[in-house]
Amino acid sequence: MLIKLIYMKFILNYLLHRFNYNLVKKEDFSKKKEKIFKELVNSENPIIIDIGAHKGETVIEMKEIFPKSEIHSFEPDPETFKFLK
């Protein structure tokens, strides 16, 4: 099983590199995303508006990056909105 996973990862990496893409670990991507947001937002306590908030994934992520932020979320779907409450 382990050999299959290693082989699959090798094939996936090969195909991604062939088309100029790279596999990035989730932790690395999160750090890069945090750095980009902090460079774009020039405040430690921004007001963030999340339109189409779904289940609050972005709210959680923004609170991790900007713990002092004020976030307003809007979700038009009543069924999905239940998760935000």
C-alpha cells in the first residue's frame, strides 16, 4: 500500500511539474496566505465582510490571521445559514 502511495505521489508530481504546477503542503500554503493577507491589509483589526459565508470557513481563517478583526458574514441560503449561528 505504501509503495502505491509513493508511486501515485511521484506520478502526480510529474504531471504537475510538466504543466508548471507544484504540490504545496497545506501548512506552507497557510503561511504564505497569511503573509499575503497581512501585506494587503494594513491593520491589525480590520473590518471584514464575508458575503456568501457558507459554513464560516473564511471567518475562522480570518480570525486566525486577524484575531482583533470585526467580521460581518452574510449567507443567503437558510439551510447553510444554520451553521453560522
